Amino acid sequence: MNLREGFGSLRGVSFRVALAARRLLPPKSIHAFGPGDDQIGAILAINLDRQPGRWRWLQQELGRFRAQGGRRLSQLVERLPAIDARDGRETAPTADVDPIYTMGDQLFVQPDARLEECFGRDQAIRMSRQEIAVARSHVEAWKRIARGPHKYVLVLEDDVYFVHGAHRLIDQGWRAALQGLGPDEGPHLLYLSYLDAGGTAERADVTANLFRPIRGLWYFSGYVLSRSGAERLLRMMPVVGPVDLWINHRFGDLRVLALSKSALLQRGDGGSDNAYSILPYLARSGTVDAGPSPVGPTAGGRGLVLAWNAPGATDVMGMALSTLGYRVRTFPAEAPSNRLATMLESEGLFDAYVDANLGDAAIEELVRQRPDARFVIGATSQSSDHPATPDRVHRSLPVARSAVVPMDALAGNPWEPLSHLLALPVPDHAFPRGVSHGIGVFRAEEANLARKTDRLGTNKIDESPWVLPPTAWRPRQDVSATSARACEFTPCLNVDLTSHSAAFRALTETFPGNMATFEPTGIEHSAEGASFALRKSASGVRPLSSGALASTDSFTYGRFEAEIRPARGSGLVTGFFLHRDLPRQEIDVELLGSRPNRMLANVYFNPGDEGTAIAYGYRGTPHEIDLGFDATADFHTYAVEWTPGSIHWLVDGRIVHVRSRWDPTPIPHLPMRLHANLWSPRSVELAGQLDDDTLPAHSAFRRIAVQTLDRVSEICGDSADPCSEHLGHEGLLEPAEQQPSTRQPAQ
């Protein structure tokens, strides 16, 4: 067991034991609760239907206290079903919640010079589905209070508990609120629980028991709301951004008070279910260091899954099963009928197969011989059966082991029948639209599956579900045999970096694991190109500062080339790479200052449509390449050729490394920006220990060129690959989904 996890578990047990012991004590009285007009007459508890344990626990916690007159608070509470982030219909934009807010909204609550410098106040941020669900749940509580009989109601989220002495804090604060404002002019909103925003909260009219907040309170998990306050909030809607952020902007329009000390806190024995939309920006600015990403879902090993897409659809099933954590192998529609035994030879590498063109007898045999097998059939209103599953066989599939997943927008949440069949939680993110069959993201070339070894001759790789096991992959050794490629690229950018170019922007940010922040002052343009300087920093955000560039546009497939002279020295990495977030995908060239004759090639893959919050990869699939020369001595040309079927890394025009589909990951398929930087990793294993005597260190980029991929022949993809029809600067899309091109003229 991880010691950190072990101690976390012990703390959780200790917390629960302490709370359970408190229930053995006589109940405390809180006179602020009662039937009078000047008392809190009811409690609304927001609780998800799928979390009954939390509801029972909260009732027990409320049972520790009595209202004036002797009734326990558990007798005053009413459960309000929370909006579930897993229901796409409930988290769709409504008149109640606007999911787009700005960095300026965030900075109003908690000023942060670094955030503002990195992104500007106009940076748009989209709320997570969980944040939308939380906001809508609170809005439903306000509606209930506005039309209800009680003048004052306590609103609780179901993960709070009462701190020691909470009864005194609440009573003293409530009396002070009514004395200061009068019973007829009581507070619209009284915070019983909050978190000071980084110690920056502005307070007015501070007393021993209360203060009036001007701005700067996070959390909205325990508050008293008056009926008139609820009516006012409803007139101010929509909620723009996370509800605890938005309410700060309304303080001037309401009579808002807060206890001098929180009487309620969130439980310490479980993590939050929320996903915070601001976190990626905090990590990029260096305000927080998120550390390594968590390990991905591990649906694999639960048994064999066979799935078929609805006719004419994109590869929805492959993407959906991959998002659930399965290693998915798909088959092209034109492939000949697959013998069952041949298909399952790769079992152990893959646990889900999509669009396998099996005959009736093979499917019947699989039903008989594999009781662990599950069958998933995509359907639309236009088609009840799939050609690969004839009507007779379709009807004979065991009901308990099969599911029909509707693809129509109005047919409900497709995750529900799929997750129920596979005994997995319903994901919080939207069901994927899928990707063109021609791209073949999850297709596997037989040659790759045959290249197995018992010993991995490369660095550690991810244990995430979208990477083949280390015992199933080793880097290609025959890269010279792949030099006869027939890809056709069209020039898009050819940037001389001796001066500033509008095609690239200087970054003001960082990322977890990087000891340096990127600053525009870390870049100088000269006759040798753009020079990045890594030096000690006095900012305090990170101990070092450096320079980085990122392309203004995003690209999907093409040839990306740079003339680079990397920095020399332990602890230094010069990077040239394609990268995106939501989901995270990346193709890397990393030049190691500690081993100047080595280059690191790397790929990160996470599944999903654009916007899916999956970023589990944290090591990728790195492979070191012996360059045969000291890269830091002079400029050399490094290139990446990225196509739907393969990635080629080239140095001075010579192929040095190749990856194909499932070799050992799927090929990234979404638009990415092109980056260049100099950084210092925390990982000594990756780049060695930084030697301060080598600072400042410099790397130089003289030229960057981009060519987009316009046509793909048999060697680059499939003979049936439709790339030549639909591939452009913004990627491989079905004709109806084609986005406007952002191609720039060559420079």
C-alpha cells in the first residue's frame, strides 16, 4: 500500500470514529432554530439519489442537535434531490445557469497577479459538468424557499459536519444578525460555512460574532437564506460561473453576513466529487502544482466485450468503451469475416472488440463458450439491427449479457445501458460523438501485435488503460524500412525565428512537474533565432524562469519541423512537441541536456471528444534514441510526421523512430498546438539533477516549419482510408462536421 494512501485511510477512519463518538453525547440545543418568524424554520439538504449513504449520515449528524422546543434538527430537514452531473440533459445550458465565465470573475473573488498575467481578465472559462450540476441544485433550493412557508431556511450540502462548539457559534451569530438589522430587516444570506479566499477576503462591520463580506469567500455548503433573499437571487439569474464565485458578485445587492468562524466544515474522510474548472489554469500559472495525474479507469479484466456501431455512424462504441477504460480494438467495415479464434489471439492485450465481422456461428459459439462475454449493439431509430449481427443471432443474445445502446439524441443517456451492462459507474462527461471510421484510432496492425518481448527496452511507460502492457511492446528497430513513405504535405508555415512572428506567441505559464515558469522575458530574438534562457527566479512561484513559444493555431496531422540547438547540462530539457488538453494528447521531441547525444520520443493518448476532461497519462510511452552526435554543439533539424496511421520522428531527414496504431498506444487524433520550450523537470530520473553553476542555460530555435497533410496513400494508412476527401488543417472530420479552416499562408 502507498504510505500516503495508508495514512489518508487512517485519518478517514479516525475522523469517522470521532464523529460517531460525539453522537453518544447528549444533544446540544441551537435556539436559532424554531417555529418563530425570527428563527430558522427548516433545513434543505442537497443530496444525490445515488448517494443514500451521505443522506443517512447527515440525518445522524443533525440528530445531535435540538431546536428550540425540543425537536431534533433531523426532524426539520427535507431532502432536495441534487442535479446529477452524469445526466447530460440536466447539465445542458439553461436560463438558470450560464456555463461561461471569465478569469476576471475569478480574480474578483481571489486576486492573483500570476493568473492575470498568464491569461488576462477576458480569458473565457467553461464550467465543469459538476459545477453546473451544483449551481442548478442550489437554484432549485432557492426556488423551493421562495415559494415555501418559512422565512429563513438553512441550505446544506450533504458532506458537511458541525464543528466543536457549533451550537454556540450559530446562536451567537444569529442573535447578533437580528440585533444589528432587526427582525424585519434580517439578513438575506448568512454564511455558516466558508473559506477565506487565500486570506484576501474583504470584510466590513466586523464584530466578535459576525462580519459583512465585501468579496472573497469560497464554498457554499452551509448558509441560511431568507425567503426574500431567495426571491432576489432568482431575479438576478442566470448564475454565471460556479455558484460560490457568482454569489460573491451579488454581495452588494443583498444583506449578506458571515459568522466570524465557520460552524460547519466539509467532511475529511472522503474526496470531493466536484471537478473544478479553474484548476487547469491554476496549474498552468504555477499557482498550484497539481502533481502527477491519477491512474485512469481500470475497466479491463472485467470480461470480454464485443460491440457494434450503428450503421453509418462514426466509431462511437470504440471511443465510449475506451473512455470507460477498455483497451479497444476496432475492425474496418470492409475487412473480411474474422475467425473467432484469430480475433481473440490478441486477448490479454485487448478486452473489447468493435465491429468484428463475425459470422452467425462464431457469435453463437462465443455466447456458449464465454459466459463472461458481454454484447453491445448501437442502434438508431432508422436501424434496429446491425449487418454484423443478423436478426436471428441478435434475438438469440442473452438478455442479461447484452444491451442495445440508443444513439439518437432524444433517446436518453447512452451511458446508462452501457454502464449498467458492464457494472461500471455512469461517467460524468458527455457520451462521445465518436470519430470517423477512416481514421481508425483503435485499429491495430497485426505487425505491431507480433512485436512482443518479455523485457521492455525503454523507459517506464504509463499504466493507464490506453497503453499496451510493457511485456507486449518494444520500440521498432527496423525504422529504415519505413522510409519509402508516400505522404503528401502542403506547406503551411515557414517561420524564421530571428524576429518575432505572429504565428507563435510567448507563453506566461508553467505545468506540474516543471521547476520553471515561462516568461516572455525568457525569450530573445537574434541572428541565431529565438533563444530561451533558463535562470534563477525571484518570483517565488517557481525557483526558475525560462521561455516558451506556442503556435497561434492548432493542427491535426502534418509534418512539424524545427532547427534546434538544445541546452547542455544536467536537469535541462529542450522540448519541441504537439500538445492539447481536454483530453490530454501529446507527441514529443525532448532533447536531454544531461545526455546530449540522446533524444526522447514520447506519446500521450487519452480518449474522448474535444472537451472531455481526461488526462490520466503522466509518463507517456517514452523511448530514448541515440543520435550519434552531440546535439548541443550545433543546430540540427528535428521533425515529426503525424498521420492517422503512424508517427515518424526524423533527425536531419533520417527516420529515427516510428509508432503505428496501438504501438503501444492509439495515435492522437485531435487538434494540437505546436510548442517549443526549455524547462527543468522535478524528475531526476528523466533529466538528472540541476546544477546551479550551469545557469543561466540557453537553447535556440532558428526556424520552425509546418506542413499539413492533404493525402494519405496505402503506406500511410488504409487502402480504404478516406483522408484525402476530408483531411485538412483542422483535422479529419465527416463532411457535415467540417470546421472552417484556419490555414495561414506560408511565411
